[in-house]
Amino acid sequence: MRISVVIPVYHRQTLCERALRSALAQQVDGMETIIVDDGSRPSFQLSADTAGRADVRVLRLEHNRGPAVARNAGVGAARGEWIAFLDSDDYWMADTLRPRLESAELDWTARPGQMTLHAAGFVIDNARTGRRDALIPVESDSPIHFASGCWFSPGSTILFRKEVFEWIGPYDPTLRRLEDLDWFLRFALSGGRLKVWHGLAAVIETGAKPRLSTLEESATYLQAKYSGETCAHHLAPNLLRRLNAYLDVERASIYAAEKQWSKMLPCMARSILGVPRLSLHLERFWRHTSLPQRMEPAGAPSTPQ
């Protein structure tokens, strides 16, 4: 098996069907797709035209455990040499996985055993504002960047050898939010690097913000995890300052969505004091590019935009 696509889902039947179709339409030889149903009620069901396919499996978790546990389960069940993540509310554009995988395979051949993650460009489609932005993320091997957020949209653009996941270890099952920030920070602290395919591969749909209580629980856990002297990945002061500044941006974004400006402003002020800057984000982690003329999911009927 060449590559396994892992799609976690929780209560998104229609959107996950779209994500699945966009994966199956990529026409990559030696590919399987694993849907991890994270305790949906009712359970996620394959459509009539995808049920019974040997290259599609549904792994059901009895109870909802969160994206960390779901991705761990998907990777654990994967038979492919490579793993690609796709979130159930996002989708891939046509013929984007094959060139990404070929580029990653060439890189692995040139640098066998190198701990590398492969990302790609993506379109942010903001359902709340109606705004769309096409972004190409920067490449990096700097831990300070990985302490600053997940600017490369890992849930739907990341591609990596299965060995890399085994080297770093699983997602922290304690986390129901920011689990990707934690995993990729551990990856960077272990000497990993991020390479970028400079085309647009995925459409990332953003909607409602998470509950503040969920974010606070994860943020408090991460701050304790990385500040303790006995922590395996104890952060130097500059890295911890970065992490705290990013967590305050996350808090501020939730308050802004709720129009709680009196609570949002102190969070942003604290973040900017920790990492002085003139922008919302801690750094410019992307370059903007033109939106594609067509943004339909791969496998969707061909209709004009």
C-alpha cells in the first residue's frame, strides 16, 4: 500500500461524503482511505457508490474522544507507507494529491530517513465573513515557528511517512483542542522540517469558533506541559513566550467572534507584549496567491463557479 488517507469525522455526514469523494477522485495508485467515525450518533454511513469498495474502510470509535484519538486510530490502522490527513469539513481540489506525493517520494529518495512533513498551499473559505484567501505557507525547521501556531493547516494538507509518526509518537489524547500544535511542536523540537508543495491543494472551510472552556482546558494543559523543568520538551523562555502569545491570539479570536471586546483586547495586548508586532499573527507565515478559477471538490460535477 502506497498511501493511506485518514479522515476523522464526528456528526458531519454530508460534509464527510464530500471530503471522501475528493480523496477518491485523486487517482493515486496504491491508495486507501480510512474514515474514523469518532462516536457519531447516528454513525457515519458510506454512500451507495462508496460502500463495499476495498480501498475504503470505516473505523468506528464507540465514544467521541476528539481528533487526537481519532487520528491516532487512523494512523494505527493505516497500511500505507505514507499518511495524508484530510479533515471531514474540508476537501481536496482535483489532481493535487498525486503531484504532492510524487514530490514527497522524490525528497525521501534524496534524503532517506529525514524527518520531514510535506504541506501544500490552501484556500481559506470563511463561512462567517464570506472571505476567501489563497495562501502558500513558508517552509521551516525552526521550533520557534512551530510554537507560533499551525500556519500550514495540517489537518488537510499534511503528508508524511508513517515512520515519522512512529518516531514522534501519537497525538496527546488528553487534548481536545490544539492537539496539532502540540504534535508539530514536538516534531520540530525533535529536529523535523516542513517542506511545502507550492500549489493549492485543499479548501479549508472555517465556521464557528470552539467554546472558550475547551480552549482554556487545552491551553492550560500545554502551558504546564512545556514549562515544567522535568518536561521531556521543556521550552526555552523565548519558545514559551511564543507559545503563550499564540494561545492569547486563540483566546482573543473566540472573544472577538462573541463580540466580547472588553475581554478580547487584554488578550491581544498581552500577546503583543510577549511578541511585539504590528499584525494579528505572530509572523507572516504565508504568501498570498491568486484564487483558482475552479474550486469544486475533486469528484464533484463539473459546473462553472
